[in-house]
Amino acid sequence: MAEQTDGRLEVAVHTFLAHARHARGLSEQTLRAYANDLEQLVAFAAARGVDDIARLDLEVLRDWLWDADQRGLARSTIARRSSSVRAFTRWASETGATATDAGVRLRAPKGGSHLPRVVSTDQVRVLLDGLGARAATDDPGALRDLAVVELLYAAAIRVSELVGIDVTDVDRGRLTVRVLGKGGKERVVPFGVPARDALERWLEHGRAALAARSEEPTGPALFLGDRGGRLGVRSAYRIVARLLADLPGEGPSGPHTFRHTAATHLLDGGADLRAVQELLGHASLGTTQIYTHVSSARLREVYRTAHPRA
């Protein structure tokens, strides 16, 4: 029989630990590691407005490991954290506490991968030019993919925010989009003219073609999947992963790469850190400060390769 919780993440963790102690025969050392890791996950998630197990998603888990990496925790510690949380989310899925296993694709950062992946401005340009060439044929999938990437990069939004956007959330006149972020917090973020143009072409020439493939009413979703329903997180991830696979560089190849890239390029261009914090929807300025480290790292890399006495 499934073990029940009241939905709170903290309660679910305590229930899992009790299950692990009595049903799995784990060593005391392993149980202590589970407890320590998951209690820290609860605190991390709570600081980001996530206290319900149903809202614990892959993005939160990745951010948790990434935060540990940035604070200099040992690779062995981060790998253990990854293992602990995968055991927890697998249990949550198997017992019906969650609809899906949020940690099934979670992987600890690889050795030496201390910073989030950032795509160069030239690489972004090449990628978008390629998408633009495909979209010029008015293929509905290509029009959608171009609009998705343009908006991810222009507005620096999370993939969960992207797929939740409705058509009425976009103000093409004011070049803004309303998104629902972590903790149910709504914010309005700007985007540029190229993103507006891509959105207009998608709405005028692509969306209706994909909507026609659905056997049910499409609803208000801005972006649609190949079958005509609202575009899902996994589908958006696949779209971006295919594109980034062709670019040089190591690290994650999902939609979050464009969020990292946009934030870094903004700071490189002289944007104020607090303005970037507001754009990203970060509750803490400390979370945004990672991008200053990224910019500094790029600068050091350029210095080492370009300066004759580096």
C-alpha cells in the first residue's frame, strides 16, 4: 500500500527516511547521509518558494546541485547528494506521492564543470541564423523552434515559465511577456525585436497549423507541441538539446543554457546586477551573483589565451 503524505516536502522526506530505515535495511551511515542531504534540499527548496513535493521538479534539483558546486563542495559529496535525491524521488513516484520521478534524469556535475554552460554571442547568432533559415520555409515546427529559442534567450526565462505562457500573456506592442515563476510569483519581463518578430511569424503562420493536429481544443497556450497540445517541458528540452548538440562546448544542453547565457551576456554588457536579478526572478541576489563569476571566468580565459605574458 502506498505511503501517504500531506503534500509537504518536509513531511514526505520524513516519511521516506522512515521507510528507508524500516523497509530497506540500509546502514546507519547511509541513513545519516540521506537525512543530511534531504534536509538541506528541503531548506534550499523552501528558500525558493517550493514546499510542496508536487512542485519539486528537475530544475530545482539541478539548481541545488549547481549551488553545491559553486560553494566548493567536494565532487564525492555532490555525487552522494545526487544519489540521495534520486532515491527519494524514485520512492515518491513509486508510492504515488508524485505523478512523475523528478530526479530520474538528474546527474551530478562532471569533474571540472564548475560553471554553468554559456554559449558565446557568435554561437547564438549562428544558431539563430540556422533556425531562421529553416523558419523561412514557413514550416510550423521550425517557426515554433525559432520563437522558443528567441524568447528563452531574450527574456532569460525558465523552461517551466516558457511552456506556461498563454497567447494573452504576450504584449507585442510593449515587448513584454508575463510569466509565472517559482513560488507562484508572477513577473513581467522584456524581450527584443527579433523575439517579437519570431513570435509574430509563429502566431500568424505556424500555431494554427499545429493546432489543427489536435483532436481536442488547443486552448490558450502560446507554444504547441507537434500533436497540437501545449508544449511540454520535455519537448522543449529536446528542441534545445538537439540544437546545442551541434555547438562546441561542454556542459548541460537544455533550455537553462540560454538562461545562463542571457544573464552572462547582460552582465558582460554592463547591466546592473539587481536588474538582472529582477529579470531572472531570483529571490536572492546571491543566486544571481554566480553570473558575475561566469563573466570573470570568461575574462580570465581570454586573458590567458591573448596576453603575451599571461
